[in-house]
Amino acid sequence: MLTKHHLIHGSLAILLAAGFTACEPKTNDAAIAAQVAAQLQTKAADDRVAALEQQVLDMKAGKEKASGDQATINQIAASHARALDRQLADARQRAADRRKEAATLAATPVAQLPKVVTVEVPSGTRITVRMGAALATDTDQAGDPWSGTLAEDVMVGNAVAWPAGTTVSGVVAQSTPAGRLASGKGGLGIRLTTVGHNGVDAGTYMVVGDKMGKRDAKFIGGTAALGALVGLLTDKNNQGDHALGGAAAGAVAGTALAAATADTVIRIPASLPVTFSLTMSEQVTLR
């Protein structure tokens, strides 16, 4: 069953908080919820843009610190910056689309509004995707887009927030061939940035490997700060791993990531389900 924490109804308190006033004596709460949801999702999109803008500013100002070999840090930082630039551009476009949708709904007569229910997908929810195409360090660079579909339903209580097959997209966060870094490692990392019409924050999935063919799947939660990325690609103890990383992610990946022979190219096969974890809750409108 869905709880009050997960459902947003068109109550007067919520309408006032979202900047609406009940003007009609027989307001259709389910319809008004569409306007409320649009306002909330617009704010979330704008907040995501602001957060990414701050990350970009911090990178340019040198506020993101990492320790270790400076050449390695510089190389990883350059890729990190390209990925952030792409994320920011995409987030700005999504925010603009959200504002347009909210304005359209705000101008729509109540009787013509679609009836919707909104659920909150909580932080920590796992999202498993299937890549639309294989990615590899010899063909894909940091900042490049990727796309795929949900491999399974994302549930909130008994409700399907995002059904299997929903389109997802993201950005390549790191793309360094094995053996290229001073540590002897390399990495191919991807971030999930959208599920359906929702922008999401869902960490970074990284395949780390060496030029002898060893491959290991890792996961970094949060915004994947520069220090965490450097640590994952240089730290022998893998101290940067998230709870989904290390052995857990490797077990899910199985042998699909292993190179058959010594190979500097690191790949993420299209057939491999990749699991992310939401680092922030998301409001999803069910129609």
C-alpha cells in the first residue's frame, strides 16, 4: 500500500505551498495534483541545475581536491569536467522543458487537467538498466551520451513508478584505457542522469581494469567527487567503493566484463544489466 509519505494529493495545504489558490468550489484534487506535481518537479530540475553549476565552479576554482600522482589527477579531472559540462547542459534543457510543462498546466482550466497521482521514489532505490549499445574506451569518451532501458520495474509500495522498458540516458563519466594511468589501471565509468521524464542523481558505475585483462565493476554513490574517482582508479584497497561496489557489483557483472586476453580496451557490454542507486528521492507522476 502507498503511504501518505509517498502520495501527493491536491489538498489546500499543498496547493498553497506550491503557490496555488483554490478558486473553484468543487476542485478536482486529482486534476489539480497535475499542476502541483509540475511545480514540484520544476523546482527539483532547477535545484539540480544549481547543484551542477556549483560543481563546475568548484572544479574550475580548484576546490575539488585529490591526493596522489598529479598527472593521474589531471587526467581524471579533465574527464570529470567534460562529464559535468555535459550533465549541466542536459539538466538545463530538462529544466527548461519542465518550466514549459508547468506553465502549460497552470494555464489549463481545471476541468481539462489530466488526473494524476505522484509517488516519491526514495533515496537508495536501486535502478537496473540495460544498455542500448556497448560502450568501450576506444570508441567512447568522457562527456559522450549513452542510452538504454530499465531492465525491471521500479516499485514504490504496490505502485510501478517506472515500468521495465522505460527509456533511460546518461553520460560517460570516465574513459581511460587500461594501463594508461600511473597505477597501471584504467576505467570506463557511466552516470545515469534520466529515467523517463525525470532527471535523477544515481551515482557512477565504473569498470576498472588493468592491461592484463583483469576487470572489476565498482559503484560510487553520490555526486562522484574528484577524490572518489581518483581513489577508485588508484587505491589498491578500493576504499572509494560504495555499498553496491566491490564484490557486490563484481558478482552481478560475473564474467561479462573480463577480457579474453591481455587488452587495454575496457568495455561495458550491451547485454550487461547495470545497477545504480538513487542518491536523492524523486517525484514521479503516474498518469
